[in-house]
Amino acid sequence: TYKDHMRILVALAPKMYRETLAHVLRTDRPDDDVRLSDPQTLDREASSFLPHLVVCNDNASEVHEEVSVPSWVVIRYHDHLSASVFIDGQEPRLIQDIAIEDLVWVVDETQRLLA
């Protein structure tokens, strides 16, 4: 359940991308729990961490249906870093050339829905 912080799982490749995004999120949202995962172990990490938001690339491993993740940002490397954004209860959207401020907006929106 949501209390005072979000659980965010960043599962991007290459490693430098996920480390950079995690650093930005931890700096911008120090009360949130931000964890890193290799995209190929996303299912295992999501099952144990139960994130509110997953940020991954489009070739990350599938997550079992039993794991309910309210929001997803799927970075599409083959499409100039556009991102498919899925927020629980909202229409999916495509963000062209996603920026950090877009990602922060998804985190804020997910937190608002969970509050």
C-alpha cells in the first residue's frame, strides 16, 4: 500500500542510463524508494519490490500478471527515445523524445492517483 513514498523500479539498459535516471529521481524525490534492475531480471525484481512505477526499455522481460504495477514508462529506443506511458485508469499515451520533466510528471501523477 502507498504510505509516504513511491516505490520506483528503473530497469533500463545500458546500466549508465538506469543509474542516471535513478540518481535524478533520488535527488528530485528523496523520500521515494528507487531501485535498479537489469531489464532481463525485471520480473523477479518487480515480484519482490512491488513497485508503483516501472521505468524500462521495450525489450525488458515480461512481468507476471500477478504483479500489479499501477504505472509504466516504456522507453522505445528504436523510436528516437519516445516512451509509451501507462498510468492506471488513464488512456495510454506516447511521449516523443521523453525528457526528465516528463518522467517526473508520471511519478507525480502516479503518486496523486495512489494518495
